[in-house]
Amino acid sequence: MMDTLMKVLNNNTPIDILIRLISFLLVIFFTVLSVKLSKKMMDKNHKLKEMDPTQFTFLKHFLGGIIYFVGILFAIYTIPVFRSLVVSIFAGSGVLAIIIGFASQQAFSNIVSGIFIAIFKPFRIGDRIKFVGSDTFGVVEDITLRHTLIRTFENKRIVVPNSVISSEIIENSNIVEDKVCNYVEIGISYDSDVEKAMDIITEEALKHELFLDNRTPEELEAGEPPVNVRLVGFGDSSVNLKAWVWTKDSPSGFRLKCDLNKSIKQRFDREGIEIPFPYRTVVFKNKEEIK
């Protein structure tokens, strides 16, 4: 490789090398400029902006990637000094060629996965998603040729390669519709009034501003309650109750559950419904404490 570089330098005057280097930089400059102009033109095209936001964003990145690829390839192969050097590197180093080939395979896999995401739309830009089996969740912010960018609720960014996210099981809170059924679970003591506790939970849910009545016309006609509260089981020290409460979306559901936890606890305290907790019995015997 060094021999090839020395031959190229010896066969060209400094002025020739400078001119070709300037030509190379100009091609790169116009390539970058073309990408920026193409994205601006796409942003101003009203017909394209009517597309699905996910497909539109991916199309912009895809077009930019093609322009970059063609531009860099043209820059390299129109300047003999770089062309000879690159050919020498690829021809003389089988290990490097294998590494580059492997990297290209990974890059191509990410591009194909990104195309499938844009076409089949398992999630879209703005969707709230969660990786099933992990604590990774957030809002999809961008989809590029290589990766998907997720903004967490702590305002951090998670960069996930498209080939990885395509093979994951994802929970999408926005696909099909945004409405969410929220589970409100609470345990009461065995000597508390179960019916009264269920009435309190229902009343607190109904008067919350974020509550959504999701009953169908048929359910309304049949007299189905707007909030279902069921006794779902028995614990070691508690009777376990569970309520199904609907909201318009996941953020509203989170707020509603937090508010209901507070308001239900306050109502229980006022009306004598006990939420059990583990008691510690302390017995003193022969001045030794036994717990």
C-alpha cells in the first residue's frame, strides 16, 4: 500500500495533486449540499408530506444515503490518486476486505430492516413502545437507514439498530388505537367491608377527569357498569381487588392510576377500610427481645 502511494506521489507534481484534492473536496461538498437541498425540497413538497410520517422520514434518510453513496463513489473514482490507492488496499489485504464485507452485510441488514419497518409499520414516529421482557420503553423519535432512535421518559435517547428492533417483541401503545385499559389493584384486610371498598374504588374512578367511558351501545343498553371492579384473589393477609379503568391514552392512564392510588387511600382511611401491612409482634422474655 505504501509503495503504491509513493509511486502515485512521485508520478504527479504537487500542483496536480493539489488540483485533484480540491476536486475531491468539491465533489464531497456538493454531495453534502445536494443531500441538504433534497431534504428541504421534500419538506416543502405538500404531496410528500401527506405520506405517513414514518415512511416520509425514512424516505428522506434513504434518498440522502443514496446521494452520499454515489457522491463518495464518484469522488473516489474520478481522482486517479485515490482510485489507485483504494484498489491497492482492497487487492492487497484480504483481511481488510473480509472486515469491510462483514460491516457491509450488517449495514445492508439494517437498511433492509428499516425498509420493512417503513412498509409494514409495526411502530411509527411518535408511538410509545416497550420491549417485552425488559424495562426499555419510550417514544419513537426517528428512523434512519441504520437505526431507530427512542426517547425515554427521562429524556434520554436509546439508539437501536434496525436489524435488532425488527427481531424484538414490542408492545405498542398507539397501534390501531390509543385507548388504554388501566388496572388498578389494591388489597384490603379480611375484616374490611368488601362491597364498600368496591363502591369507593368505582366512585373515585368515575369522578376523575381523565376517566373514559368505553362502553359500547350494546353494553350501555344491557346496563353494564362503566367501571368493573372484581375480587380477584386472596393473599396471606389481604383480599385483592382489581378495577378496569379506561383512559384515552397511556400518559393519561399513568396520571389516573397515580391519582386513584392517592384518592382511594384517603377514602379508605376516612371510611374505615384497612389496607393491611405486616405487623411485628415484640415479646419480652427474660430481658431478651424475641421478634
